[in-house]
Amino acid sequence: MSAPRTTPRRALAAVAALPLLALALTACGYGSAAKQEDAGKADVATGGRKLSADTVKIGYFPNLTHATALVGIQEGIIAKDLGSTTVEPSTFNAGPSEIEALNAGSIDIGFIGPSPAINGFTKSGGKSLRIIGGSASGGVKLVVDPKKIKTLDDLKGKKIATPQLGNTQDVAFLNWISEKGWKVDANSGKGDVSVVRTDNKVTPDAYRSGSVDGAWAPEPTASKLVAQGAKVLLDESTLWPDNKFVITNIIVSQKFLAEHPDVVEAVLRGTVDTNAWINANPDKAKASANAALKALSGKELPADVLDPAWKSIRFIDDPLAATLDAEAEHAVKAGLLEQPDLKGIYDLKPLNKILKAAGKPEAADAGLGVEQ
């Protein structure tokens, strides 16, 4: 994969049919015990003032790459920053359904991958959403059957799973194949490598049965395959500058942002506080995320899956806009995207206000920010 460009682009891409996915805060009383301590102190974080909305509806996936939401809600960190405004959480299993919920007003703010965010923005003619912050980077690996594949060159002629036609991992793998000089028809998946679109829930069974020889997959699917005997052949983060690329963004409906900017800012402050707490307390945060997964799905991840998956994900506030730019360009090269304009997909003013106040570097929008 060629190094992503970092120069601004005003014309980016997305097909309308693109399918859809330093401060230590322990002293501040965050954590499960803090929920009891903070009862009755709801307005402390907002300086005693009531925000403009009584509730904020937040959507996310029951997935480790959405751990900012999992932990932030589980530990009450986001609620603390919202004061008396109540969080109403909703979970989704796929990007398209979350975008539909955002468009319908069923959620106000969501955690989501780059491809569905691009799709939602372009299908609405740039009127539905803004990306307002980052959440996670990394967490994607190429894992293979070590008996069949020992080197990257051995992938030629093999069957490799990706989650869905045109999704973020599918585009990344198609681009990597292209960089190798191999040919694959993007839509059918047929060519020098067979790209087999397989739902992440099904991929471990497909690997076990031998119907695929490996997968370019997000966590925790990649680590589930490793627990079955697969080998990590490539971590996608090694293909990007500074080993960072966006896997999860924070989006907001433009209507909610216009009507309740104070609430949006409070949620972002909560996510920044959550990421700081996660990074200062990785073991506690990992356990919290797993507890949240158990509460949502009825089962937790075993240690041999949870531990390596958690290590491969970085929780950050920067949405890494230049990498979304590059991912869109890769999809254009693969023939999956046309050339709409993504100018205005980002509004990072609220995030940068928070980061600046905290003495942290501001995030760049790669020239794709809303007009000032």
C-alpha cells in the first residue's frame, strides 16, 4: 500500500451504493465506584448550568474498536461531563443501520467506521452528518493458515476473507493486492487472490472449515482466528505513517449539532476524558470494555482473544482525517468509488477547543472541514 497522502483534497470519493462499519484520570474518581460517589453531583462538570437538551442518544457497536463508547458509558465518564443531561445508548451491528438511525433522529451521536461515515455524508448530499472526533486507530490484521501460507507472496491463489464488499477492510486489502501487482476484480473478488466477503461472525467457522485460508479482519475477529491456530502475517497499522489509521470516528447529525452545540461539546469532552482514562489505566479499561460486552451480548471475550486484540487498538482523539482521505482514494483506485466532494464532512472546532484547553495538539481536517 502506498503511503497515504497528507495534503488536503477537496474532491474525494464514495459510491452511493458503497455498503456498510497524558492526564491520569484515576484521581478524578472515574470508575464503577465513582458512579456512586458522583450521585447528586451531576452538574459539577458543566459548572452548575443545565445543558440545552435533557437527553443525548448515542449509538455504537458492541465491539472493542468502539471501546471509547463502551468504557465511557460503562464507567460513567461521559455522563459525568454531561451533568444533568442523560445518555440514552443504543447499539448496532452494522454501519448502515446506524446511519439510518442517525438520519431518522433515533440517535444524535454515533461511533462508526470511515466507510459508512463517507457513505452517509455523500448519499445525503453532505447534509446528514459531520465527523467531530476520533475514537480508535488500528486493530486490523491479515491472519492466515500457517500450513498453507508462510509468506505474503504465498497469498497468491488463496482464499482470503474480508467482512463486506466495499467496507474499510475490503478496500484496504484490495489496495494491498494492487500494490503487489496482482489483479482482482473488485466486485466479484475473483483474480490472483480470491477475496471472499464473509461476515465477521461467520469468519471463524469459515476458517475452521477450510473454506477460507485466512482473513483481512478487524479485532476481535483476527484474534479469534489466531486462537484457532492462525498466524498474524501483517498488521495493517505498519502500512501507515506513524502506524496510525482511522478505524472508528465520532459522528453527529448536523441538526443536533446546530441545535445543541453545548451537548455535543460535553460528549466530546467525555470521550477525550475516556480516552485519557483508557490510556492511563489499560488493564482496568480492558476489563471494563469486556464487562460492557458481556452486558450487551451475554458473553465476554476469553483472555486469549481479548488480550492481543486490545493491544492492537490505539484510543485517540484525532480522527486522522488524512487517512480517511487516503482510504477513499484507495476505493477509487479499486473501482468501487466515484468522485463526490467530501468538503465539509469534518467539523473539528468543538474538539479542538477541548484539546487546546487541555494543552493537547489540535486535530487537522485534511482540508475537508466545514466552511468557517
